[in-house]
Amino acid sequence: MSSALEALDEVKVNKFHWKTVFTAGMGFFTDAYDLFIIGTVTAILTPLWHLSTAQLAVLNSTSLASAALGALIFGPLMDRLGRRRMYGVEVMVLTLGAILSALAPNFGWLVFFRAVVGFGVGGDYPTSSVITSEFANRERRGYLVTMVFAMQGLGLLVGPLVASILLASGIPHDLVWRVMLGLGAIPAASVIFLRRQMPETPRYLMAVKGDVKAAARVVSEMTGKGDLEAESLTMRTQSLWTRKNLIRLVATAGSWFLIDVAFYGNGVSSQLILKSLLPHAPLTTTVLVTALLFLVAALPGYFVAARFMDRLGRKTIQATGFLVMMAAYAVIFLVPRVVAMPAAFLLVYALSYFFVEFGPNTTTFLVPAEVFPTNLRGTGHGISAAAGKVGAFVGAFFLPLVLKASGLENTMGLLALVSLMGAALTWLWLPEMRQVSLETTEELVDGAQSNPSLTGTRIS
């Protein structure tokens, strides 16, 4: 007879795991679609609504700022009320915001409704990552959580493709942008029911609720094993304000902040960057170039990261990604002639996109769901995701202004410095959780029964 936690850690990837990945991943598909479609929407609305540079910056970054609030609220609520009670609420908010955005009568209302979208997106980060992590087995946890986030890659691709089709359809532009935003409600709405039907995670039931029988019952249902031991383990309720947990929080939140400054600023401003490179190209052309970049560079990066996450480790992949990003941005900064050579520039730009995904954009989503104990996992991830969204807000709001004032080369030089800081923080403070049980983050009360599922080396 094996313990419930041992069975959960050692079970092979099965249908339940893939259902969890799909249910969680559709939220990130919507996240990416909504984020990157707004760049095209602002390009359409600028002449229609006579938007200023400041208004463009506000519209591009509003949902990112509200996402930080969503992550800060949903993360701690998961720890207090449970994973199951919160799951699905965030995509309801996201769906409502997408529909209302499509109906916005003016700039002010559009900004407000985009804030609603962002609030739902922010809530989706801790809920989906933590739930997938806590249901995952030890050996393939990195792969499963990264596959959830890889759905963002499909959203990155679908967004520009949808924009291209709608722009080429002949539909009036004052209707096209509404259709673009409204379509974002469909993938989020499709998984509301599935999320509300998810069971509570066994780890939360055992570590926080102390309901070992319910935990064993859930594990039995997902593994097909009927002879599981409802082992009683008493785990200490840990505080976030310890040296160990604070160092981990600085590492996860700081690296997420830095990658999102570069990634979201770069991504949301892609239309402006490509317009700077191809000043006479029509909007349809720059959108198609963006889609091609996502297809050949960004999308493969997600899935290559998932393939190697449990082999190379989170720390190696994250640091490598930051360093290659730094090198790519530095080339554009130090060799300005590259900007005058579209083919060479796009090659370097594509390389940076690949290593954003095969690197810190995926690992920063995964690591906070692993390095904190169960009673703090939602809170730690929520704070880290919020820091990332603050970084995204900084990048999306200020990068277009820096690009306009200082030029493309200096903008890329700034991103190179940001990437170097991310690599340094990763090597100094980020713990490695490759193929290590989540229970190594727990502290057992003295005298508690030994748990055979605590495999791997305890991470300090």
C-alpha cells in the first residue's frame, strides 16, 4: 500500500493531467490573444479616434496594470479559500471584460473594460499554475506546467492571423477592431464549466485543510489506484516573512519583473518597432510579419522549453534565455547598421523571441508554483505574477515613448541591460526544483510520521 502523496508524485502522465493542461491552458491562449491584439487595435483606433501618444500608452498598458491587482487578489484567496473555490471565477471576469471591450462606445470606457480583462488575466496566473503544479507528478511537473503556458504561444500566433484576415476582409475598420476584441471571449468562456468542476488538489487538502481521507480519495480517482493509504502528516503553517521564503520571493518576483519589462514592452510595441523598420509598409504587412515571427521563433520556443524543462532544469533554461536575449539586443544596440538591413534585423529579433520563450517567459510562470510551501503557494505566485505585470506595465507604457524619443538602437540597449540583470538574479538566488517533490518545501511537525513521497533533495 502506498501513500497518497507518493502515488501522486510517481504516477505516469494520464488523461487527468492532460485535461488539467487543456482547462488551464485556454486561459493563457486568451491572455496572449488579448494582449497582442491590442497592438493592432490601437493602430486601427489611432486615426479613427485621433489618439495621442499618451492615450496609446494608456490603452496598451491598462490591462497589464490591472492584471497585477488580479494576481495579488486571487493568489492569497487560493491559499485561504482553496484552489477549487476560486478556479473559474477569473475566466468569468476575463470573458465579461472581452465582450464589454468590443462594445466600448469611447476611449474612456475601452480603457475601463480593458482593465476588467486584465484583472481576469492576472487572476489566471496563480490559479492555473498552482493547480497544475499540485496535480502534476514529480518527474514531469515542469513539462506539464510549461505546456499550460505554451498555450500562450498559440494565442500569439492566432492574434496576428485573425487580425490579418479581418483587415483583408474589407470589413470597415470601425467594426474590425470590435470583432478582434470580442473574439477573445470565446476561448475563455469555453473552459468556465471545466474549471468549476475541478476537484480540490490533494496537496491543499492535506497540507492546509488536514483532510487526508479526501486527499487520498482524489488521488485514487486520478490515478486509478484503490489501495492508497490516507497517511496523516502534520505540516507547519509557514510564514512568508522568513529569510528562506523572502529570498525565494525576491528571486521569482524580480526575475518575472525583468523579463516582462523586455517581453511585454517588446511584444506590445512590435507594431511600432516594425513600423520603424518598415516605415512605408501597410498595416496588413507589419501584422503578417509579426505573425511570421511568432510562428518561426516564439511558438517553437514554448514547446522546446517544455521538452527540456525536466532535463536541463529551470535555472539553466532561465539564465540561458536571459543571456541570449541580452546578446541579441546588444547586437542591435552596438551595430546600428543592422537596423538598416531588414533581413539581418529580423533574424536577431527572431532569435531574441525564441529565447524569451525557451527561457524566462516560461520559467517565471513555473518556478513560483514550486518553491513555496502549500499554504503560501498561491500567495507567492500571486506576488511574483503581480511583479511581472508591473514590469509588463513599465515596458508597455514606457517603451513606445523611449522608442519614439531615443530610437530603436537605444531602446534595444536598454533591454539588453534589463536582460543582464535577470541573468544575474537567476544565478544568485533562484532555487532548482527539477524532479524534486513539492513536499520538500514543507516543514513537518516534530514526531510526524515519515512520508515516503518526500523524494529528491530538500531545497534550501
